[in-house]
Amino acid sequence: MSFTQLGLRVELQKAIAAKGYTAPTPVQARAIPVILGGRDILARAQTGTGKTDAFALPMVEILCRNIEQERYPRALVLAPTRELALQVGESIKAYARRVSLRCTVVHGGINILPQIERVRRGVDILVATPGRLLDLAAQQHLDLSGIEFLVFDEADRMLDLGFSREISQILDLLPLERRTMLFSATYTEEIRALAAHMLKDPETVEVTPATTAAESVIQKVHLVDQANKRALLIHLLASGKWSRVLVFCRTKHGANRITEKLVEQGLRAAALHGNKSQSLRTRTLEEFRRGDIRILVATDVAARGLDISNLPYVVNYDMPTIPEDYIHRIGRTGRAGESGIAISLVSPEEKRHLQAIETLLGQKIPVEIVRGYSEGTDVPDFVLYRPNNAASEKKADKAIKELVASRKAKADKSGKPPEQTGEGKAPAKGSGRRSGAGPKPSSGRRNENSGRPPARSGASGSHVLKQGKRRGRG
């Protein structure tokens, strides 16, 4: 099938050709005719399968058939994160400008005044994050009573991030008679409840099973103690000479801490998570795309929404507790026909998460050993002493172990890290006495977040159903 067979006008076909697309993806081939035919749609598709164009193209096609003189929002696209909103907005603008439609993106994290001014100038298609949309509506800068199309992009992630209440508030601002499209990577009970509440006689489109990873991605696992993960990551970065790598962490604090340690090693690294301002996040992403930043350490907020071409490596520093999130993470590499490598650092506490992922995939992920770092392997000769490592405990000099234990006990008592307790440095191996030239031993402290699943928002969609009963579908 070609795009010319989908019934899109010439202007849109030219815009598609300008992007270099020659044939629709499976989700586009199935969703576009359904939307052009006037049906609501419930679609499941992984990130990176072209789902944005699957709803953007037919929506623009229908809206441009009757352009209103007074520009007010006629289509609303909701996205869970700022990055995804900006990415979706850019895709829609590429088509909208060809047919004289206006598309605007509004999101939090930046000054609201320029967004107010853009909305006042008139807009046909509005792409928004839920919080900023409600801010604009509460200040009476937005009238959503004329919405003809409502699109939920990454609806499952929106519920995961706790937007159930905001979704209910937004639905109360919209007309009952509208077209609704819900796109999700997974079909959870919450998504099914939301779809049953919002959609009217929807067509279901499912083109990519949620249990598959891209064939172009080579997957590997390194079994490693939590305390040794950072050393292994630095070793992989140094020995592999990776050009660009996206590292996923479970928490914002963990992302910041790992980034600081990588920078201390002279590596060009930056953190990306929800506590960063939007301007900083945008600048960081651009620097990463250009190669000015070599390592991007991110939380799952970036797992869906980042579109980075030719990204060769993804590392799961912390394993995701939701198996489907693993697929979304490693889907950042191996895109558009390029190959990629996804490496997971799995601690003993995380093996249950690995098993759940392998069950979802229906296959075992190959385990590779990195001598001196992987669980149960010998410590390399250049490491004097690594606490909590069986091989290192066996090889290390007794005097070194006693000194480390003494410094750790004093640090625990004083509340200061061992390097601030005033103790002397470790003796050279076998000397039995202190030496000012010895390297500082590791304290062996474990990552305080190891093995802990992240707090879930608890969004279940029940609030949506409860409020929605008063308004039927709206």
C-alpha cells in the first residue's frame, strides 16, 4: 500500500514525501482509513511505529475541509510529557502548515504568558500536557467547547503518571459530540475502563504485540552486585568507546548521582528528568542529539517521547519494575532500520524483574560476563579491595580489611563519609601498615534505592468513570 491509496489530499502527500516516507507503517495503514471514515478508534502500538502520523494525517485532512474564520481549538491532543508534546506538535505542524491550519503546543515548566499570546492569536489544533491545559482554561484563556477531535497519545503513561483526576476535569470542559482517539502501548484495566467511558463504538486497531522488542536491537544482561554497577558502567563506557548512550535510572536522585560520578571521571554526561526546567531539558536533548553530550542519564519520563536518530546504545542501570517499560526503554535504539544494543545491569535483587521481562518477551536474554565486575567473577588485579565482593574479600590483605572496617564504623558513628573521618589511607597490599600512597578503599555502601520499586501513582481510571457518569461520554 502507498500513501496515495489512503485518500489524502495532494498537499499532505507532498508533506509526507518531504519527510522521506514512501509507504505507511502498519498502524498508519489501518488507523488512517478508520479515522477518515468517521469512527472513534482504540489503537495499541509501540512507540516508534509511526502512530503520531496515524492520527495527525487524517485529523488534518478532515479539519482543512472546513477552515473556520475564527480560529479556536477544534482538535486537542493530550500528551503525558513535555518532550512528547513538543515532538507530536512538530509532526502535526509539518502537515498543518501545508493546508493553512494553525497548531500550537502548550506545556508546563516555562512561562505561561507567551503561550497565552499564541492561543489568543488563534489556533486550530492544540497539543497540550494536562496541567498546563487546565491552567489556561482556569484563567479563561481557552474555550474548549468547539473541540471536534480529542486524541490521547500514550494514554497508559498518562495514567501511570497520575493524570486520572486531570483527565476527568478536561472531559468536563469538552462537548459530548466529538471524535475520540485513544492510542496506548499497553491495554491495562485502567485503559480499558477509560476507553469504555470515552469512546463510542470504537474500531480497535492492534498492529504490534506489546510483548515484542524490535528485532534490530541486540539485548544483553550483565549480572552485577548493586554496589558494583557504577564501576561496571564506567568500564563499559571506557572500554567500548561508545559514541552516545542513553542510561535509564529508576529515580531522579539516582540519575543525578550517577551523572555526577560520570562527570567526575571526565565523561560528558547530563541528567534528564522531571525536576529539570523545560528550557534545560530542551537544551540537554539538543546537545545530546548533536553529540556534545555523550551520556544522557534519564528516568522513565523520557522512555516515551524521545526520538533520537542513530542512538547506538541503551543501558538499563536500574531494571524497570513494569515489564512493558523495558520494551519502551530499549525502543529508543534500533529505530528506522538502524541496529542498536540494549544492555541491562541486573543486581541480585532485580532478578525477579528480569524474569518478568523474559516471560513477557517469551525468551531468555543472553547473559554476558565482564570479568572483575560481573557477579561471582574475580576482582581485577588493579582493584586493591572491594568490600562485599567474595573474590575480593578472599584476596585482600587482612590489614586492609581491618582498616576499611574501622573507617566505616567511625563514619557510621560520626555520620560523615569515610574520607572525612580523618583516618589514614589504606596500606599497600601485603605491607601490614599504613601508606599515604595507597588509594582510598571503597566504603562498599549499597545503593539506597536498590531493589525498591518506584511509587506508583495509583491512577486507576475509576475517578474518570465516577465523574463521567453525569455527562455520558464527556
